[in-house]
Amino acid sequence: MTEPTGIDRLRVRPYALTGGRVRSTTELALETIVILTDRGATHGEERGPERRNICRLCEEPISIIEISARLGLPLGVIRVLVGDMVTDGLLNTHRLDGTSAESGSRPDQRLLERVLHGLQTI
Amino acid sequence: MVFKRSERGRVDRPVPIPVKIVVAGGYAVGKTTFVGSISEIEPLTTEAALTSRSEGVDIAGDAAKSSTTVAMDFGRITLGDDLILYLFGTPGQDRFHFMWDDLIRGAIGAVVLVDTSRLEDCFPAVDYFESAGTPFVVAVNAFFGRMQHSLGDVREALAVSPSTPMVVTDARDREATKTTLLQLVQHALSVAAA
């Protein structure tokens, strides 16, 4: 591994955004995709700059890890913030196929076949 | 399809289904190049901290003690309207295993990239995915088509199961990367069907 990067200098401060918490009430996978809800579009602006930035990124579907990279904030911080925003109804994790975002189980055959087909046609 | 009603009675939009593949291997073996060759976005980097599940785990080594975050690269491939494939390039050293637990949860499987001149660099990744029961393929990265050892030699040196696919790839080449990913998904399918 290389020397600590610039982000290291921020390591303590970002967790001030989460009130020092390192875990969220919901356990979101790093690839979980979220999108702004109606409520988020209406009330998200009131929740401070970080949540406002998250709301703006979430106008289109975006994954937790991508939010982390685009805002330059550690994944752990984004997990807590986004988890809270999902709980508050500002963001939605509900998937098109109706499956849960928190299952964490390996894709089944049907999904794998769809991935296979999708990859073949890109 | 189930939609959730928002407070004003409008229907909140559902999100695409994310799937992921982990790309592991030794330092500078070409993981980011592999991800970047097929990703629709420039590979992004994020800092992953110790996950909540790994708190209290004692990580050996001074470097791990002085820094609890590691950089992780990722890319994205949209597969239709409702399916997005994420590729995660992750450091291959033993001391980053805490991160793999998180990464591999729910993953299709892993591509272990191998440089035949530094074969031993991929041992930790192979060991990890074998013990975790994760479907994986070993992909020898042959820059300019050059390989120092045959696939048979590599298989013998790694002592992987005969059922583990072993392929030659070129991390810089989109089609080669795509073929490697397809081989992994096919392997994952055969594992799922078994």
C-alpha cells in the first residue's frame, strides 16, 4: 500500500457529520443504489450541506460507493448519512424487481443469466 | 413490481438492481486498467474504512495500525434499464481481508489478476476466495501477448481446483476484459446450478 493520502487528514472530521457514529440504523451494501424521493426533493435542502450534496447526486440513481467517491468523503461516513436519509424517507432504495437492498445474498441463476446476456450485448 | 407511495401520494421511483464483481490481485498487476478498459465511467477511487463488522479485529502490521483506510477503485457498466454491474479493484494483500468480507458479500464472484513474473502476489487472493467459497477465475494478464509461463504451469503453481477456470487476458483491451467477465459469470452460473 502507498503512503497515506490527503484523505487521511480528513479522517477525524468527517465523522463529526455523523455525530461520531460509525454505523447506521440500516446496513447498506456499498453497491446499494439510492434515489431521491419526493420527500427528499422537498425537504432534503433543509438538512445541511452534506445532505444537500447527497440529495443533488441522488436525483439520478447512484450507488453508495459512487456518492463517497464523488463527494470525497469516506465510505463509512456516507453509509451512515445515507442510511439515516433512507430511514427519514429522503432517499429510496426500493429496487425495480422488488427485492431487498439488504439481502446480501449471491445473485441467483435468473439474475446471473440476465448479467450474462447484458454483458454479451454491450 | 411494488412501488412505494410517498407522502404526497406520488410514486417514488425505484432503483436499478446492482450486481458486482471483485477484481483482486497483487500490487500493480493491472486491476485499475482492467476495470477502466470496460467501465463507462473513469474508474473512481474511494477510501474504505474498517467496516462495522470488522471493528475489534486486530490487524497485524505497523502500516495497518497507522492507517485504517485503504483506497479502492471501482467502475460501472449499465446492463439495460434496471441492472448495473459494478467492478471493484481491491488491494490483494492479506491485511486488507477485512475489506474483502464486505466486498464479496452478494458478489457474483471475483477475477484474480495474475502477473506470471510475480505469481506469488496473487496467493492471498486465491486463498481467500477458495476459503470463502466465492466463484472466481484466474486471469493471467499477458501484456503484449507475452507470458513467461503456460497456463498449465500457472495452474500447477497455484494449485487451484481443476474446476476453477484459468484464462489469458489483456487488462488494456475491452474485448479481452469482457470475455474474462463473461467467463466468470458463466462459472458462477455453473456453481449456482450445481
